[in-house]
Amino acid sequence: MGRKVTVATCALNQWALDFEGNLQRILKSIEIAKNRGARYRLGPELEICGYGCWDHYYESDTLLHSFQVLAALLESPVTQDIICDVGMKILLIRPKMALANEGNYRELRWFTPWSRSRHTEEYLLPRMIQDLTKQETAPFGDAVLATWDTCIGSEICEELWTPHSPHIDMGLDGVEIITNASGSHHVLRKANTRVDLVTMATSKNGGIYLLANQKGCDGDRLYYDGCAMIAMNGSVFAQGSQFSLDDVEVLTATLDLEDVRSYRAEISSRNLAASRASPYPRVKVDFALSCHEDLLAPVSEPIEWKYHSPEEEISLGPACWLWDFLRRSQQGGFLLPLSGGVDSAATACLVYSMCCQVCKSVRSGNQEVLADVRTIVNQISYTPQDPRDLCGRILTTCYMASKNSSQETCTRARELAQQIGSHHISLNIDPAVKAVTGIFSLVTGKSPLFAAHGGSSRENLALQNVQARIRMVLAYLFAQLSLWSRGIRGGLLVLGSANVDESLLGYLTKYDCSSADINPIGGISKTDLRAFVQFCIERFQLTALQSIVSAPATAELEPLADGQVSQTDEEDMGMTYAELSVYGKLRKVAKMGPYSMFCKLLGMWRHVCTPRQVADKVKWFFTKHSMNRHKMTTLTPAYHAENYSPEDNRFDLRPFLYNTSWPWQFRCIENQVLQLERAAPQSLDGVD
């Protein structure tokens, strides 16, 4: 009997409830795995129905159609002579034992974890499955598969992240191959954690570990970022892409089981623990992963995992997400209000990055991407080669000037549009603003004024909001009709460009240009966006970005002073973007209210702020955040990239009507400040 095994793991771009498409992608992945000599194939979590079905899990149709797809897989000759998690015969139904229920995950809403460790029972199979497999029942529970030559155990996604993962006890009980079907979404800087968990699992206990993951947009705000991998004894032997436009990606590795056995044999502490391990029920499988002819087969060599920088992650992740949205919505492209500032420029760069990836994918022979491009641009003979040419066909940028706009932002927007190749429109919104304010004046007999002209703060804010909301209306008008005006069929998706920090504070006008169809930067901080724009200057040679990234951020909604911008974002907000990023992480990730945040920042900022200054900053942030929290209920669906996102739909579930004076919490802060001032008055000059 041989000892070398070839195993396969996958990253699949499955779509919630797309049973037909999901079936074809599963079959394709199994076929690729078999062609590469694999005898075991692992797919991502919930690959038949798609991970993101959410409340569709309640529907009996979802279960019915999933079994129908399973029946189609069982009936297909593609699934013969290979062990799959959906193979020719149902060997074991292994339920999930630890459910993900934090952040974006709500698995306890739809599922119940299996809590009977090392226990199975017989599950009565639906008759459509019985007719195919000629078996009435299948084992259901916490068990492992015993083939002629090895033992295979399974854990599912979240179980890898728990303090006592199943792979620990399975490995101690002699399981040599651990598989993990995941549905893990992208977060900036998360990949290293995932890789560390897998390599550490096999480093401490020995063994082979296969991780499969979903990839792409499953129909909502999340992007599943692949990163399928195969590891053994603490080293990685196969790395899947984190971001790509390929719907099906299969990794294979040929590994020697004797390497696992010899690695474990010399770890005495592990072997002592193994001697006390409780055994798992074993489902015997009349099959071998290795074969007699494998002695001359070359084994895979360990590799070094290649990570993307955060700027590269921003460049690739949201761009792939945009591509999935565009092709699945069957629209003709995007419309982006381009203001000449960092945020809208970053969004434009993401579309350009998407075009670069599309051209690269087509050059590599991806026929599915080519077919999608031709459908989007409505030209059956078009083959994209130049990203600028493709960008000109699918991206329309629009600079909406007013009398408060500067010539500098107009020039910056135009130059960036020229460099990325977008179809660019410049227009003036003053006639529309005058018409709307004229209606108000006609009805009330009052004419509001900007603060610079003697108006109150309420008048000043209302006049700014009118401009912002008119831009939103015009954006949707041009999205619906601009292609028609050029003799091209179809409509455009409107892109928003409010960053996560502005959303957190509510520094945006409700129903302005932040209101769009989708927002690729809505989960990314201003700090990361500036770094990304700087990255684009070098990666894509977009020199127009230099003047954009060096200019102060401004909404340009108030009158100019001698032709120059008189309004800046940080002055309007009363805090810097760097401070805002800190508040966001402490509020959401560290789960701090006003008093806890104040206490934390006393230490963090002790060299630059007095306790009084820290108190004032914290109170100002929470006052503005709670005052504007209602705006989160209407946020445009945005790419999820940060764990401190204030997105109200599912991730950051909090009220949107607060007592914005926070009387009890702020009184606790005041009491603490007074105690500190009495205790050490000599050190309160701002620095130690």
C-alpha cells in the first residue's frame, strides 16, 4: 500500500440561492481536482445553497433545492472515485459544533450547534437520496472517516477559531488529515490570523490541514476572500489567491503520510496526551487516498505565504466586489460623482483597478470574464486589452460644480478622469439650487443666507444640504439616462464615496451623494484611503492623484473666501481623522462607552492632552455620534473592510435615538477629571 496522498481544496464564488450556478461550479472543481490526481476534494461551507442565504434558511424551498442539487451531484459520474464532502455515497453528515455569532455572523439565528461530542445517530435520508445511494440512513454527528490508509476528520469554519478546536482532540486520536469548509469574509489585515491558526494547528499536533473558503460577493456587503490552503506539520504547501475574478480555484498537493507519523512520533508531550484521548466514532470507508503506484510521485514542497499589504488589499478586494455586483446586476457600468477629493478619487481608482483585473483575467484566458464584459458593454466582439479603454466604457464620472466650488477641485477631477479614461461630465448645479430655494422663498417669503453672509447656523446648514441633495438627484438622473443620451443601452449603478470615519460621526448629509446603490469605500478609514491613493500613484502611474492627496479635505458647500476654500472637513468635525479612527476602534472593537473611552485615552494621550482636554474630546465625539446615529439607518450598502464599521444593517446593532447629552456618563467623566485635577494640578499643562 502506498503512503503518498494527493488532496484538493477549493475557493468557489458561490452565490446565495443560485442553485444552478453553484452546482456547475462544484462539478467543475471536482473535475479539476480529479484531473490533478486528487483522491479527496474539500469545498467551502454551505457551497450548495451559498453561505449568505440569511433568513432564506427558514424556507423549506432552500432545504428542498439543496437536496435536489445534492442528488444531482450524487448522480453525476464526476463524483465517482473521489471522496468529496458531497461524494457518490453519503459516508457521514458532520454537523457544525461551534456557530459564528459575532460581527456579521448570525448563525444561531438559523441553526443549532451539535453538542454531543463523539456521538452519532442515524439520519433518515430523503427518498430522492435513498433512490440514488441505496441507503436509508447515514451517520449524523461527531465522527471521523477511517479509510484503508489514513483517518480524516472535519471541522467547520468557526471551529478553527474557538479556544478548544476539534482538530486538537482529533489529532490526538490519530486523525491525520483535518479538513475545514469555511465561509470567512475579508477584513483588512485578517489573512495573517487565518494562516497562523492553520499552521499552528499542524505545528503543535502534526498532521495535514485543508482549508476551503468561499470567494467573491455572495449578494450583500461581504466579500469572501478565498485564501484556500493546504498545510502540514506547521508549513504551508499550497496557497490560494485572496482576490481574483476566477469563479473556481482548486489547489492540490501531494503529501507523504509518513511525514506526519514521524513528526508526531518525536513529540513526547503530544503522545502522552494522545494516550489519554477519548476515541472518536470511526466510519469505515472502503477506499484509499494513496495507491500502489505512488512511490515515484514527487511530493509537494513547502512554500512561504505571500501576504498583500493593506493598500493592495484595498486595491483588490473592493474591486472584485464591484465586479461581482456589476455583472450580477446586469447593469451597463457605474456613475461616480467625482468631487476632486480623496474619497471619490479612491473610489474611481477602485473601478480602474477592477478594469485592470478584468483585462488581466481576459489575457489569462478566462472565458467567463470575457463573456461578462461583452454582456456589460453590449458588444459581442469586444475584447478588453487596455484598462483605460474599458474604464471609458463602464465608468461615467461627473463633477457637479456650484458657485462654492473651487477651480482647483474641478481641475483635479478632470485630470484624474483623463488618466483613468472614464467618460467625464462637468455640470453646474446652481440653477437647480436656485430653483429649490426659490420655491421655499415663494412659499414663506423668507430667503435663507449662508453664515458668511449673515445667516444663522440653521440657515447655513440647510443651504449646504440643498446642494448635497440636489447632487444625489442629478446623480441618479444621469445614471438612468446618460447611456441613453449616447445611444447605448442600459443604466448605471451609482457609486457612493463616504468613508467609514465620516459615517461613524455622521459627517454627511442624509440623502446626499453618500446615498447610492453601493459604496466600495464605506468600510475603509480615511487614513487607509490616503495610503491607498498614494499606492495608486505608484502602482497605476496616476500622477493626478498627487494634488488630490496633498489638498485639505473639504466639502465645498460654503461660499469661497477670495476665490479660495474657506471650509475644511476636520474644522467642521471638530476633530482630526486620526482621532476619529481611534474613537471608532475603541467604541466598536474595544466595546467602550464614554467613560471607558475617557479612561483609556487618559493613558494613550497622556503626553499630548490634559485630562480636561481628553474629557472634552470624548464628550464631543459621543455627542456628535449619537446626534447623527439616525443617518446609519440609511447608509448605502458598503464593502465591509473594518471591524469598527458603524453599519446599522447587521454589524453594529445599536439605537438611533439617544439622549445626546449623556448626563450620567458625562458626569462620571467630570467627577474623574475633578479628582485628577485636585490630585496633581502641577502636571496638567498638557505634557508630562
